[in-house]
Amino acid sequence: MKQFILNTIFIFLYSFVQIFPQEFSPGSPEWLVDKYFHYSKFSDKQKYFIGEMSRERKIPTIGEKLEGKGEVYFHQIQATNNECVFAVQIYTDGQAIDFYCYLTKQKEGWKIRAIRSFQLPDFLFNVLDSLSNLGSFSPADSSLYQTIYFFVLNDDELNDFLNNHLNELNDVVKYFNLQQTAEVDKELKALGCSAVFLDKKYPGCIFIQIAAFKKTEAGFIYTSESAKLPVISEKKFIYIEEVVTGWYVYRIM
């Protein structure tokens, strides 16, 4: 009897959440993100778009294209008094798609200035499918498969990868700092990553690159206490998020 009552309460609460979705204060950054990605109608969007998004006023939003279908989750990954960035994940047709929403606060309120998604060319997925169908891997094929496989992971999967391989990633940093090139190469190959490097623009950061294609790149950042992280923006580092203390996932477009 107790179990029946608990199940009934759960079903009621679940239905309540579905009928009454989370509401945000009108005009807030969260409200705008929800309107753009979740709502099937965003009739007054011309009031809330600036910059490059001004050209999108007559183009359907993601929510309008999906007609309110799919599950939408988002969280803030960067914030200042006048700017903020949200990572958005949409689950539809059994797939997870990541988007990033960049907002600016003007005198009359918050506005959406840009939307980005980590888009990779179709041929990479074709190569991955072809490699998957091979009966056995050569060492070169195995390395290529592993690199592409991790390159196309979504944000949650990359975050899980970092958590699950933290010891190996710390080893890469250790050998890199000791300038033990052979050990670095061995660890990178085992992880399916392609490079480790410093960037003088970001002191205190060590970048471990999974892969790069033209201007598109994904990987991990290890930071010291005094590190200067890149700033998240629609222009280069479209996504940076701390997964465990001192370790970040990044994407460049």
C-alpha cells in the first residue's frame, strides 16, 4: 500500500512538472534562453536580438523549429554584470545537441547577441562509420578512430571522459612539465588526444588537444592557481567549463 501511494505521488509530481514547467522572470537571461530554445513561439524576438542576431529576426528560433518538442536543459557557464553565456543541451530523436547562447545587457535589458553550435563536417562522421565497420584495426586506424570518436562527443560525454581519465590527463601534464617527450606521446596516444601545448596569451594554462580541423578544435585545459583562462565568446573559445578543480573542457570555432 505504501509503495502504491509513493508511486501515485511520484506520477502526480511528474505530471505537475510537465504541466507547469519552470518559469523565469520575464526579461532575465534565463527567460530569454528558455524562449529561444524551448518555446514554440517567440513572437516579440525583434525586441531581444542585437548584433548578428538582428539578421535572425525573421528566421525561426530553435524552439520554433522543434515546435516545442524535445527536452531542453541549460546552465550558465560565464557571467559578468553586462554579459553572460549559457550552455544549452537539447535532446531530440535520441540525440543530444549542444548550443551556446551569448547575451549582453543594454540599457533597456538583456539581449541575445549570438548563438553557436559545435559543428563538424559530415565527412568526419563518415570516416568514423567506415572505421567502425572494419573487422580489425591497424595501429594507425585505431588511433584515428579514437581521436575522431572523442572529437565528436557532446559536452556531457566530454565531461565524463575528463572525469574518467583524470589520472592519465594528470600524467600528460606531469611528463609535459618534465619535458619527457616520449612519455607525453605515449600518454596522448593512449587517450586518443593529438597534442599538448602552451599558449603565451594564457599563462598558467596547459592545453591538451583532442583534435583540430581548420578553425575547429576541442580538448582540455589544465590550470595552475594563477592561470589566465581564455574568455568565452562567440568569436573563438565558444565553450569552456570547469569539470573538476583546475580542469576544463574547451571548444573553439
